[in-house]
Amino acid sequence: KTFTGIILAEMVIKNEATLEDPLQQYLPKGVTAPTRNGASIKLVNLANHTSSLPSSPGNFTPTNPSNPFADHTEKQLYDFLSSYTLSRDIGSRYEYSNYAVGLLGHVLATRRGVSYEQLMINAIAKPLDLKYTRITLTPEMKQNLALGYSGGVQVENWDLPTLAGAGAIRSTAEDMMRY
């Protein structure tokens, strides 16, 4: 999520976006961001968890519960957004939202015409020489990947192709120190 925030900051500095831009201006035709009491969700609301969007989209039905976001599609991302009714005023309260930050990463990448991974590489990994910071693992990264465990049982890593901006990046301790 910090990577997504930095990408947004870079786009603001380059006058490609403002924090006050309405989310709606970044969405494709036919997709409508929810509003409440005449207020629109802004990019800053997605970044600082005040969008009033929930932590996770309510319309995903994973085929693999061990990797629940792996098959969540762009259509599902937008369908949920268009159908969601905000339960409180935008900006009225902080509520952690993977969905909001993932959506932010998605719309920023779409704005630049690249995948979120390529956007992150161009904006952060290349300038900082983060050779082992990616979403798609290289063979060397796969070989060195630390495996996760739950209750002593090995579990899968999660893949977040559509909500990549919320936490799909994999890295090394050395790269994170440089970051």
C-alpha cells in the first residue's frame, strides 16, 4: 500500500493527477463510483482509507479459498463499485480498505496504460534499483521465496492480480532496506 501511495504522489508531482480528483474521472464508461450526500470519492480518500468503501469487495467467490483474490476479475472490481451503497459519508471516518487501495492502484495503472506491476517497476523499483521487487516472480525469486505457514501447515501465497495495489508485491529484505 505504501508503494501505491508513492505512485500517487509521483503522479501528483508530475501533474498527472491531484489528490482531489474524483475517482469517477478515472473509471471507464459505464462504471459509476458511489456518492453520498452529494460528495464523491476522491483519490485521497482511496489512499488514506476514508472512502467509505469496505475492506474487501462483497462479490468475490474464489474457486480456491486458499488464494481468494487470484481469480477476482476487473469486471468484478467494477461491478462491485457500481453496485455498492456507501453506509456513511465519504471522509467521515477511517476504515482500513484493501479494496480501496487496490482500486486506486488499478485506476492509476490504467491511467498510465500499463499493468500495476509495470507502473510500480517504472516508478519505484527501477529508480531505487530494487532488482527483486516484483509481482511476477522470476525463477531466482521463486527459488528464494519464503514459504508461509498457518498452524504448522504450509499455505499458498496470495495472488492479487486485480487488486495488486493493495499488496501483491513480493520483495527481499535487502530491497526493502533500500526502499
